[in-house]
Amino acid sequence: MSQDSNDKSELNNVVSAADLIDVQPGGVVSRTIVKKKTGTVTVFAFDVEEGLSEHSTPFDALVLSLDGEAEISISGKPHRLRTGDILKLPAGQPHAVKAITPFKMLLIMIRE
């Protein structure tokens, strides 16, 4: 499910990144807030025990934990993130996300 908004006017002011998206019961929600050829910025919200299955991308990405707690594995190695933590997802390395508590994160993908 995606909350990709055509009206991004609220982003012209200071906002709480965690308030840009709500956790949905039993689901994973995403909202792209910047989309350019050179990269994207997307906020995600995961309910408890929800996540993204293992996958890889040809681009580096940076995860900023906005709220809650999750485990992100990179090439099978688990990393526990709590509010305020940052983790780099290297290009070409498989990674997966699983929420331990309701969890929100900001994903910055750099394509160039």
C-alpha cells in the first residue's frame, strides 16, 4: 500500500518525518516524498512483525530509523535499529527488514 502524495506542500515547511506516514494494522505502507533521476526519499511504516523480504538493489541506500525498532539484515547479518539510528545498505548486497515494534523509517536511495 502506498501513500504517495501528489500534494507535497506540507514539505515546504518544517515537519516531523515520523508524522508523514502512519502505521497500518497488519501492513507495510510507503510514501515517496522525493523522486528524481538521481535518487529517491521514501518513508515507510511497518506494523509489528511486518517487513520486506530479502532483496537487493544496484544502488546504495541509507536507512534512518524514525520511530520504533526493527531488524535489518544485510547479507544475512542482522542489525537492530532503534529510533534515531542510521544504517547503510550497500549496493548489490541482499537485505531484508522486519519490524520488532511498530516501525517507521526514512529510506534515501542514491542512484548516481
